Amino acid sequence: MAHILSTSCSFKTSTSATPYSKTSNQYSLAHPTGLTFRTSIYSLKKLVSHGKRPLRHLTVCATTLSMSQESQTEPTSGTQDSQNESSKPKRVMVIGGDGYCGWATALHLSNKNYEVAIVDSLVRRLFDHQLGLDSLTPISSIHNRLRCWESLTGKNIQLYIGDICDFEFLSETFKSFEPDSVVHFGEQRSAPYSMIDRSRAVFTQKNNVIGTLNVLFAIKEFNDDCHLVKLGTMGEYGTPNIDIEEGYITITHNGRTDTLPYPKQASSFYHLSKVHDSNNIAFTCKAWGIRATDLNQGVVYGVRTDETEMHEELCNRFDYDGVFGTALNRFCVQAAIGHPLTVYGKGGQTRGYLDIRDTVQCVELAIANPAQHGEFRVFNQFTEQFSVNELASLVTKAGEKLGLDVQTISVPNPRVEAEEHYYNAKHTKLIELGLKPHLLSDSLLDSLLNFSMKFKDRVDKKLIMPDVSWRKIGVKPRTVTT
């Protein structure tokens, strides 16, 4: 898939992907903002060899540089090389750092003095264009976001634009940045998107499974000490009629006892891709000694973190549509514009939920307390459990306090799932590491509703109702909006 690039940039050929390397073979256009793109000679050869044919891959590494940084020469070896390695900031690669959770996490880690690099193909933005969707909040380009962050904080976040399913790009990125930890958000994360049609189902599985496999091979090849923090999902477990443990369950069968991976009951092609990821990661931890933490995350709500609040250019995306919008975010937008809250079926579907501020906190805790070599840890990452009906009731009460007339309707459930069920999932490991949860409160609901009302003029009401059916998924490609 070709990547759309800014036409106002500086290109420099290099045999490596190192953002700051100085070479004698340079082709540059002056750019007052200090934005620099770099692409390997291999990629430029592909660009030339394609001629007028459309590009399928373009490997690009980019970073925002201040003007003073651009004029500086490379540091010489000597005293700097002899510095104590333990005193250097830890280097964290955030794959998918332009997305909802990834952006908030990248800023949070940078603010905590980690050296951060974002790796992203920017495909999430392409999904919006393909399906006619848009964030409730206006989103700046990734380049403007990073310029703003450096201007406000003086902290530079490196940017590598490319597809991790392209192993050559990922290899160059690993060798350039040399991460101590990799936080992997870089997956197609929507169950409805994976159920639109055959092509989206195939894309989801290929992008997610192969991308994660490439990350595992990169760690093995270039830094086997690197800690993988992988964002999984509570949806891997399904809704069993027993308590959900954190990754593993001890069972006794025919007089013998063993601790085994908790059984998985995925409910979409997206959730199945996550199950495949977990199996691949567990295997490589055992076979290669990789160390990994799988964060089985619940449903995330909210939009604000301390860092995204610093400037409007840093604002995070806020999805409210039937494809990417999560339940509580969708309900708050519906209440703000006077649309009835859309409860799917009976509304007894119960899941774990957490504030986006807790997402970034959980990732930081996992990085600061890494798994051991050969260890595959699983943490259930959520703070509270709610049914859909309970969320609707909470939003209704909060809306009434703000003078909103909030109604609720039941719509046919587009999914294949139990609408009333037992649900009790354990989530103690992150609390033990020091997680301080932001629980869903009246004040937080007020904040979410006020935020939704602030941007309500941007809402496209055609996007609110669910339009993706699990049972009607077909072979032919289709759009969602009408």
C-alpha cells in the first residue's frame, strides 16, 4: 500500500535508517520547520524501478529536528561512549503511535523521559477516508503533532513511517533506533471492521498476525534483550460461564493437575487475530527466550490525558461511529446530539472498561517491570466491569443533570454474542505493580458529555447506527456509510 507523503520535505539517501546520520550523497530541499524524511537506497531503487506503476511499498523514516539539531555535527566517540549505559534513558518504540491508544502512550512515555520513537504506516487515517468516517475531534497530522510536542516540551519523538509487515523496513527501523522495549499497538483494532467483508477480514488477519511475527523476528535478530509489550484484548476470552483468570488457568483432569493457557473463545476475525498473536508470542518466548507482556485490554473510553491536554494540536482522536467507536464514547456523543442511545439487543453484554489515562499508566508499569527472558506474562488490563445497560443508565443520569433529554432504544444486535451472561474477570496483577485507577465517576461522565457537546457540530448522524452484520458478511467489498 502506497504511503502519501508531504511534498514539502527533505530527502536524503543513506544505507541505514538512522534519522540523524550525515552522508555525502544527499538530495535536500530546505524546509524551515526542520522536518526530515529519510529513505534507504533500496527503497529509492524500488521507486525508480516502478516507473509509472503505482507503488505498493515505500519505506520512509522521518523525524522532527529542531533547526539547531540539524546544524550540529555528529558527536565524536570517547567520553560519550564511556558513559554508564544504565544512566541513559530507556528507548521505547511505539508501533501504531499515531492511533487512539498509541498516541496517548507515546506522549506519556516521552513526558516520563523515555526516548520514544513512533512507528506507523498511517493506515488508520486511510480507513476513515475509505469508509467516509471521521473523528469527533479534529486531528492534526502526525508531523504537526510532533512539532508541537517538541516546541512545548523540548522533547523529540522520532518518527518512522512504514508498514511493519515489510520486514526490511522494520529491520532498518530496529537497527536505527535500537529499542529497549517495543510497545505494539500497530494492529487493525476493530471487530466490526474485520466483519465488513472478505477483504477486510483477510487484511485484519494478515496485518495483525504477520506484523506481530515480524516484530518477534526483529527482536530475535537484532536485540534479544528487548521487552515486547503487546496490546491484546479481553475479547480473546469470550464470555465463559466461569471466572476469567489472567492468562492461565490451573485445572485438574483425571487426577492430574496442570497450569495451561486460559481457553480462548474469540468472537470476530479481529479477536481471532489476537488469539493467533498470543499463541505466536507464547511459542517464541519458549523457543527463543523472548520476554513479553501481553496486556489483554478492556474497552477504553475517554480522550484526555495530561499530555494531550497541553495543546489543541495534541488532541487525540475520538471515534463515535459504529465501526471504530467504543460503547461509552458512542453513548456520550449520542446523548450530546439528542440521538437515542443504541443498545444492541438485550444489553446484558458485560465487559471490562478503563480510562485512557489508565491505558498509558499500565503500559508504563509493564515497561518499568519487564518480563524475564523466556517469560510470557498476561495481564488483564481493565479497572471496572459494566454491562451495556449499566453504561446507558449512567449516561442517562449524567445527561439529565446537564439538561439533556436522553432516551435509550434497543436495536437488533449485529453481532453473534450472548446478550445475557456471567462475567467475572480477574485483574489484580497491574494493581499489584502500582496501578492507580481512574474509576468512572459522575465528574468524568460530565466531562465526556461536555466534550461531546463541544464538538457536536462535527457529528455525522449517518454514522451512528450499526451497519456491519456478523451474519451477513460477504465476499464482495462494500462500503459502510450510505
